[in-house]
Amino acid sequence: MAWRCSGSSNKELVDNLFRGGLITSSRVRDAMMKVDRAHYCPEPSYAYEDSPQSIGHAATISAPHMHASAAESLLPYLKPGARVLDIGSGSGYLTAVLAELVYPQEADGKGEAGKARVVGLEHIKALRDMGERNMMKSERGKSLLGEGKVSFVVGDGRKGWSEGEDEEKGWDAIHVGAAAVELHQELVDQLRSPGRIFIPVEDPDGYGQHIWTVDKDAKGLVTKKKLFGVRYVPLTDAPK
Ligand code: SAH
């Protein structure tokens, strides 16, 4: 099904994903329209196919329909002005799409949107640098990085990322782009109330993986939900 949604331009790819029902939210469609996937693919001639692509270091840029599904799942928590952590940012593509959702260009820093912050976290420095370099290819990406709305950092995603003072702490949404062996408590601790984590987790029998969402409600109550089967690269120790 997915291959039918490929296109010959970024617009065609996103239109086809929308028409094919792989993107259902117009907010996600508009955000994906604004980020040219060719800037994030080592092989730009395949950038508008709905398929994953190797980016080196045993990492892949996920297929666009997977990025759409992650963004849609987190959408209720991606209000303008939200704080978002993208763990295993790899190519930087989803980091850029998430930034369009929480800091829409139209907002121009006004009102709540001005508080937006998106951090792409990688444990391989070369990939942290790649994400930033890819985003710098567009004027919009350059200004998001220059204004400090988006940053790429190096660290172990299993421990999350802490920054800011008191009311600026924590994350409204955490996306994990690699499969964890467990639902890491440190990520749950760093989640705001309310907030949501989207995370692929290895099945206990070791034979598969499923996407889980972890929600923290306004009172701090945590609920976990198993969604659908997936295949992600593992969330591991950094290579020596
Ligand atoms: N969202 C990215 C996915 C990249 S693949 C994209 O679509 O481009 C998964 C990424 O997770 C890899 O880049 C890998 O280096 C990173 N990763 C794996 N284990 C990690 C860890 N413990 N901490 C941070 N990043 C990790």
C-alpha cells in the first residue's frame, strides 16, 4: 500500500499520503509540506518514495508514513509553544516536522508559540551533526536553529534530556525513533502533566516490537497503551 503514495516532488508525496489515508490530519500534512525530505536523504533521487533509507551508522530515515503516524499520535500534545524531545533524531527530518507543528511560521514568535522548543537527541555525534546540517539547507531551518527554537544535542536517549529552569522544564511530547527494551522511567519522569511519549518497545519474547504510548494526565496519572507492530533499529549503547 505504502509504495503507492510515493511522488515526484515533496508536495506530491505528501498529497498522495493524505489521499491514501496515511496522513489524516491537515496540520500534519501542512507541516510535512514545509519540510523538503530531499534535504534529509543521502540519496535525494529516492527522497519522495514512501520508504525508509539508510543514512549510515546503522541508522535509517524512517518512511514518511511512519513519521506521519508518529506526529499524528503525538498531535494533541503538539500545541503551538509546546516543548518536544525527539530521541534518535538521525536525519533530523522528524525534528524539523515537529518544529513546524509547535512553532508554525505564521505565529512568528507571537503569543504562546514563542515558547516552543524542539530538541533532537542523538548518541552518535556524526548523526547529531548530520541532522543539524540537513536542517541548515533551508532558510526556514536556518532561522529555527538560529533563534534557538531547535537544537541538536548528543546524549543517551534512554536518560532523556534535561534543560531549562522550573516552569520551562520537561517535555509535552517525547518521540523515540529507536526500539527500547523497556519503557525507561527517566523519560516518564521528564514528561509534563499532561504529556505523551511515543516509543517503540521490544516485545518481551524478543521476536517483535510494538509502538506504545505513555500518557501522563493533568493529575500525573500514567497510562500505557500498546498500539501496532513495527521494525525500528534498537535504542542502544553508543558505538565505542
Ligand atoms: N528519526 C530518525 C531515526 C533514525 S534511526 C530519522 O527518521 O531519521 C534511529 C536513531 O536512533 C539512530 O540515528 C541512532 O543513532 C539513534 N539511537 C540509537 N540508540 C540511541 C540512544 N541510546 N540515544 C540516542 N540515540 C540513539
